[in-house]
Amino acid sequence: MDLNMGIKKTYKASRRGLIHYVLLGFIILPVLLFILEDKSINEKLLFYFPILIPMLLLLWLYFDTSYKIENNQLIYRSGYLRGKIEISNITEIQKDKTMWLGIKPALSANGIIIKYNTYDDIYIAPYDNDEMISDLLKVNANIKITV
């Protein structure tokens, strides 16, 4: 890869763990209750319509979460969470960690915490942490990696 042109690569999000069970519960439970209830179809649809909103939001997050390195920027997207980070501003990456508070465009645990600018940090969970870290180091070799 020519570093003068910059790296251009897309990374899939890790989808391991709890997200599968949450999605499964949001799909199976309403379907079972819909089948087992003795109400009219109109009453059932009116009752289950509000459940569709969080289910659609979860599906949007599940299928839309990804990360990209392009034009010396780390671009993240996860539903309504979208942004760009200049890779030259990244100071530290904590590998195989989980952040419970803050900006988390991620679907699973054991991702990476990226510290950038002076006080900013973000948690992402690419499918392969090592691959993303390696590519980030190609753009900014001054990034400190902690495990």
C-alpha cells in the first residue's frame, strides 16, 4: 500500500456476544405472543407497533456498524453515531478492553479504546483488533499501544 495515497480499508464490526441474544429476544418473543393471544388482528398490530421501533433501531445498529480508514482518518458509523478522527491525533490505543461509558459505536466487548486529541476517547470493536491497529500504526507510528 502506498502511504502517500493513504490506506483505504473497511473493517467489519465484531458481532459477538449479547447483541445476538437481544435481537433474538426482540424477534421471537413478540412473534410468540402475537400467535398465542386471542385478540383481533387490529388489536394485536396496535399493541405490537411500539415494539417495532426499538427492534428496527437494533437492526439498524447491527447491520450499519463498520469502521474505515480513508484519507488518514478513522471513520466510524453505527446507526446514528457517525464521525471521523484524524489518525495523526491518536495518542494511545488500549487493546482488548471494554469501555462502559462514553461514545461506543460498537456491538461487542473486548474491542479497542482509542484516545485522541487531549481528552477524547472512543470505544470501537472491529472484527480483528490486531489488523486495525496494524493499519493505524502504518499511518501514525507514534501511537502508544497498551494491553
